[in-house]
Amino acid sequence: MTAFLIILIAALFVIALWQISKIVQLGKSPEASSADGEIANDADNDRQGKYMLYFVIAMYVMMIACFIGYQDFFLPDAASEHGAEYDSLLILTTVVIMIVQFLTQALLHWFSYKYRGKKGQKALFYADNDRLEFIWTAIPVVVLAGLILWGGLFSWNDIMDVDKHEDPLVVEVYAYQFGWKVRYSGVDNTLGDANVRFIEGSNILGIDPTDADGKDDMVATELHLPVNRPVVFNFRSQDVLHSAYMPHFRAQMNVVPGMVTKFSFTPTVTSEDYKSTEFMTEKVRKINEIRRQKSKELEASGDVALDPYEFEYYLLCNKICGASHYNMQMKIVVESEEDYNKWLETQTTFETTLANAEN
Amino acid sequence: MGQVIAAATEHGHDDGHHHHKETFVTKYIFSTDHKMIAKQYLITGLIMGAIGILMSVLMRMQIANPEQPNVIFEALLGKWAPGGVMDPNIYLALVTIHGTIMVFFVLTAGLSGTFSNFLIPLQIGARDMASGFLNMVSYWLFFLSSAIMISSLFVELGPAAAGWTIYPPLSAVAKAMPGSGMGMTLWLVSMAIFIASSLLGSLNYVVTVINMRTKGMSMTRLPLTIWAFFVTAIIGVVSFPVLFAAALLLIMDRSFGTSFFLSDIYIKGEVLAHQGGSPVLFEHLFWFLGHPEVYIVLLPALGITSEIIATNSRKPIFGYRAMVALF
């Protein structure tokens, strides 16, 4: 397969060079090029017109085939409260663009075919029509303004307003090259002050040891969230720009060294429920089918077999941050309030961590 | 189209022969003739394009078979693909240099440099550009910056790898990744020279279109292609200096200990002294160019297609004034 692709690339490269070399032809005098058959006649125009038509049809067939063939790769339903609104906005925009794209491309290619060159045919002289131009300028302006205002701006203001929740859970997500940590704010639900200048020994997040708010903070390596409770995230970075990306919750926020960025959402589906949706069970089944076959090959060549795949929510880094950027992730677990509290009790507070370090 | 260009080219050559004798150097290398400079831009742009395409092929080969050994990687990348497996740092470097080459060297300089230089004087009825000398300097600065960008591929720790947007602190702190050492310095120097080249070129296009139109060629009679080049040049003149400023400030942060973009950074076990800057400032400065850049890339193509389709369907442009207003 690789060899075939390389041959294909080489062939395309040669064709490209040959096409570029045709520039030389442009330097020839008009008489010489007409003698070479370089001036188009009716048969040429007819053929090229049909090519235009075949091209647009082939593009649409390919596009629809891709939509059907790759639907396993679409993101599954959102697992957060604002996610549904976000998705409907995306779908609305896509549908509007698709309709316009279908119309304009179909017309462009159809006209190229319909009005292809014929001997003796005269083009209509038609230089201006203010009313027509006004109509096809005004419609996109109105539609775009509508999409941006009602769809975009209002949703944006609502989603980005972190102060709208009553009694949210306050959590800090902390990024470093190349991993994530979470800081829970403890019983007082207030994060202690922090700065990278306090980083020392077991105080890996630079929490201010003199700040009383920070005493009950807990640092964890997995993000556990109780279902249906709003969460306000404070993002902090230790070294370079990162971006906290939680695709299943339709959330992403830049993580910037030297400042705190915020985002909030309410998770609505627990990890267990999400795993058992029809889409996800089917997807996991397909992936494990591929893994089983790959494992057979690996075992035949004496390698270790692959573990079966299991779905989990993940928080990923979405801004180039260095060599291991591709592998910078943290597991997210959404669970019932009881399970969450049980898990939280197993975590160590900052006060205890400091005391242990002194002993 | 081809015939028109051919005729005009011959005419230009005749002019040259009547007035003064040209040597090989003045005709083909340090030429002040807009047609020759356009060809120089075209060839340099195509070579840069070929390098950029090769990089994207390498990237896709890595994505198709992630972390698998490949003889081609071993042959082309040498120490950056130990045992034929591509190093993650060099993957990021390919992303970065591919993006930079394609956006700036091919789509900005390659496109505007070639077509604006070739077509503006021919289509507005001028003998040459307003300043042939500046035009020549513009090309040779472009060549120099291309050469520096390519040479950065061969430095010890590899070329710049912080993405084509080179956001600090990743690009500013040498400890953050290998590519942020010498490679990033060369990237910044190359881009500074590139911006100088682009500004000289754009100023020349603007001045030529305003001052050198032939008798009767009013602004409302300009071909749409020229309108597109004209507006592109104006956008370039307005937005590129901001990137230049960002690059200069980044050079200061990297080499002279200032803190424009850096604050509260703990890296490789120590806290940096930088305090009070913000990486977001760089993002704003960068995208002050980055957003208009999409128009710099798009408009020449729009102008060219408008004119080609109109010419070949033997019709006047429909709604000329509306199109000009859109530009």
C-alpha cells in the first residue's frame, strides 16, 4: 500500500512538472499555438463543458459518501447542559452553508456547461442590475447577522457567563508540560491563592501556604464531577500556553501562564450512562473488533496483544505545547453525588500534605 | 490571455535593446524589470511550495502509520527519526515550517509577488513599476528570508516548532522545547526580513496603481484583477507592520530579558524572572495580521477569477462597482 502511494505521488509530481513546463508554450506567438491545435474549437468546448458537470456531480457524490461513511467519527451527543444549544447552532450553520453551497456550485457548473462556447454564438451584453445585486447582497447580510446575533452572540454571552449559577462547584484545572492536575476547593468551596513562586517540594501547584482558604484544598490526578451540578473551572498554567479541551462537554478554554481563565458547565450524563448509549456501545464494539484482529497479527509475530478499548471522558490539550503535547490528557469521571463524595473523602487536603512533608 | 502576455513581453524586450545594453547579471539576476522580477518570484515561490508540499507528505505519512518505522523518514530526516520513527519534536517542526512557508512564502509573496508584478504594469498601461529598484530589493529580501527559513531546517536542535502562530511562552523560552532555541531565532529573523520585503513590494504596487495609469485608465476602469491586487497591497501595508512589532518584541523577550509576553513561569524546576507580561498580547498582535492575511491570500485569486471568467465568456463583469465596493 505504501509503495503504491509513493508511486502515485511520484506520478502526480511528474504530471505537475509537465503542466508547469507548459508555461513555455505561452511564450510562443499566436500563429504557432493555433497550428499546434492550442485554440479551442467546438468539440473542445463541448468536452470541457461536460467535464465541469461531471466534476460537480462527482464532488457531491464524494461529499455525501463521506458524510455517510464517516459518521462513526462524529462527536456523540453532548453530555453538558449548554452542549445541546451549542450543537443546534453548529447544525443550523452547517445546514445554511450546505444549502447555499449546493445552489451556488450547482449553478456555477451548470452554467459553464449550458453556455459552453459554440461557433457563432453571441454573449448577452449585461453589465449591471442594481436590484438583483441588492437582493443577493441583502439576503446573506440578514442571514449572517441573524446567525451571529441570535445564534452566536446571545449563546456566547449565556455560555461564557460563569456567575449565573447558584452554588456551583469550584474546581481548578492546572496544566503543565505535559499533564494536568485538579485542585478541589474543599468544604469552604473557595480556592486558596496560588502562584508558581510558591512551588516547592510537595506543593506542586504553588498554593500559598499562608492562605487559610487553601488549607482544605485537595489536589487530584483525575477530574471527578458530580452529575447535574454546575462546575466553575479556574484554569491555570505553569509554563506555556495550553488549552483545556473537553469535547464531550463542548468545552474549551485557553490556559494561560500568568492569569486565571474561567469556564463553567453542568455535566448531565454520568460516565456509566454515556458508555451504555447505543452510539457508544456500537462504536466500542467496532473498535474492539479491529483491535482483536490487530492483536492476532501481533501475537503471530510474538508481540503483546492490545487491551480491549473502553470509553472514558477525557480532557485533552488542544494547543501545541511541546514534544508530548499529543499525549497530554486527563480522565474525567462524571458520577452520582454519593459516589463523588465517597471519592472525595479518599483525597488528601493540602494541610495534611504539608504536615506529612514536614515529618 | 496567453497571447496578450506574449505580445507584451516581446514589446518589453525590444524596449530594453533600444535603450541600453543589458548584461546577464542585470537581465536575469539583479533585474529591475517587473516581468523578470515576477518570474523570479514565481520560481522561488514554486520551489518553496514544493518544499512545503514535501513536508505535508511527510506529516501525512506519520499520521497514516503513527510511530511506525519508515525508511523514507530515516533517509530524509536522519537523526530526527531514530530507527526510522519520527520524533514528536520534528513532527511539530514540520507543522510549523509547512504552515509558515505555505501562508507567507507561497500564498503571500509567491501569489502577490508574481501576479502583481507581472500584471499591474501590463494591465494599467505603465512601462514598469513605480520604482524598479525597490522592486528588485523586495525580491532579493524575499530570497534572503527564504534562504534563512530553509537554513533553519539544518540547525543542531531543529527548526522552530511552536506552530506557525509561534505563541510565546513556548516560542520565547528556549527550555520549553528544542525548536525554541536557534531555530526560532532564525524564524524571527527570516520573518522580519520577509515583512520588509512584503512592505517594499506592497508600497510599490499601491504607488504604481495610483500614479502610473495610462491616459484614460481611470480608477473606475481598472480591471478587477488590479483592484484586487491594489486592495491586497493596502491591507498588507496596514497589517504586516504589526506582525513586525510582535516579532521585535518577541526577540527582545527572548534575547534581552524583557517581559512583554511572559509572566509567572515555572519551567524545568525553576521560576523565570519575567513578570507582568501577557501571552494574550502576542495573540492579539499576531492576529491583527492573521485575520487580514486571509484576505491577502484570497483577494488576488478572486480578482483573477473574475477577470478570467468574464474574458472567456466574452462578457463584461457583472456588477463591477459592487465588486469594487466588496474589495
